[in-house]
Amino acid sequence: MVLFGHVLTHMLVSASLVILILDRNSNTSTIRRRLFFIISGSIAGVLPDILGPGTVYTWSHSIFLSPILVIPLVLVSRIVYKDKSLIRVWLSFTTALIIGHLLVDYLGHEVALFFPLSKMEISASILLLGDPWIWLPLAVGVLIVFISPKRLLVLYTVLIIVFVYTGLRVCSKVNTEALIKSLHPDQSSTQYVVIPRTSNLIEELNPLDWLSWSFEVIGEYRVITGSVPLFGGSANTNFNVIFPHVGIITNVNNIVYRKGSSNTEQYFSVNYETYYNQQHYILANDSTHELVFALLDDKWIEVNGQLKETLITYMSMKLIDKR
Ligand SMILES: [Zn+2]
């Protein structure tokens, strides 16, 4: 379902743009003509993925190659409908491919947009591609193109809806990052990751699941994960632990994780986190003992002795108050 929605998003954005640019005139527009532009626009929208798997992926998703990729489509369109200038048809398919495929991919996942000038894969991580809040309005808009005399108005409206929704997601992501940093202040090296709630492609997401972020806080000593609703609401933490030994924060293909000393590395659940005499402390436990950690010189160090007892009492009381 997610993959279906992903492909559909590329097709619908590109098809809408081709209709808006090439088929504006309602005097010449027939159902057959609209169908042709929707199909050819949809093909432009998926071309990089058709040509792209494996080693040419980087080439097919390069913004510099887009004007060349669309040439066969431009030529076919010109044979079918001769009333448009070649340059206009070419520009419209190139625009459809760049916005409908490359920009959409960039909003969702890593893509080497400027290959071969830069091999760096970049992503805004704003959308999980396949989001029904994007493709459903577009699908309705493209269907209406066949029946409504106000088809251009309808297409503009759905594109504006999609644009506003994407803009709201950008604002929400910035807010969520600030929220997570304030909820979980940590070491200076700690990484804060906010990405669209992901699906494992087997389990279906219900429409409201798409309106939330997944967050990860990855520190040398800590891992915290959870979710935050897109539009208001508080953070739900589902995993929050501290490791007694330092790990290495690693980034592989833009996925950040903490590499510990071994796979069986021990960790403790964080129960409470607070400041006491301007010092940052954590109360943690495993099934048998309670531990206290302090953030000293940008490192989490275990606290023992009398101070530990005092802090356990202090934080346990706070914890009871909270409940
Ligand atoms: Zn792609």
C-alpha cells in the first residue's frame, strides 16, 4: 500500500502539472487529449525509477539529466498533438519530472540530486512517500479533470492543499525538533532525529498514523525513541535507556545509531531525569537495582555513596508526585 501510494504520488503530481501547463485551453481539450496528457505526465513522473534501479540510480535522479530523460516523451507528444511548440512541451515534461519525481523524492528520502557535481545524497525527511494526505486529494483532482468544466481551478486547489500540507509538516518538524531537545537535554554530541512515522511495509498505517513523527535521541550513553503528533499534543516515549559505558554515535547512509561495546551490552531504563543543585541527574534501574547517573564534563557518570541515597529519595518522591 505504501509503495502503491509512493508511485501514485509521483504520477499524480507530474500529470497535474502537465495538464496545467499543456492543456489549459478548454476549446481544444477533449477527453482523449486529457487522457493522453495524464498518461504521458504520469510516465514522466516515474521515469527516473523505471530507468533507475541499481547502478544508474544516481544518474536517473540527477536534476541535470531530467531534460534529457523526457526527450522520448516530448517527441511522442509532438506526434500526437502538433499544436504546441516543441520547447513548451519539453519544458513542461522537464518541470513535471523535476517537481513530480525529484522534489517529491527529496522530501521523502535520500537522493543524489546534483550528481555528478556532488555524489552526496540529500533528503528533507518531511514526508513518508505514499502519504494518503498527499495522493488522495491529487487523485480526486485528476479524476475531476475528466468531468468538470472547472478542471483547472480544481487542479490548482488540490495542488495548493498539498503544498500547504507539506508546508505545515515543515513547520511541525522544526517545532518537534525543538521540543525533543528541550525534553531531553543531553551531551553536546547527542543527535536528535525527527522523521515521518515509518511503516515496515507489512503493517498498515491508519490515516492518523501518518500525522505523527518518530523521534530518536542518540547519545554516547543514551537512546530514547518515541513519537509526537504532527499537530499539537505531547511526546510519547516508548524506549528510554542509559548505558553505563560510552558508545560511538555512528551515521551510515544518514541513519544515526549508537554502537556499543558489544551486542549484549547492559543498559538501564530511565525512570526520572531532573536537575538537583543545578546538576543534571538520571534515576535508572534494571530488574534488581537502582542507579543514579550525573552529567559531569559532558559525560554520564554513575553516582555512588551518600549522594546516591539522597538522590534516590529525592527523585523517587518527585516520581510519586508526578504519578
Ligand atoms: Zn525515485
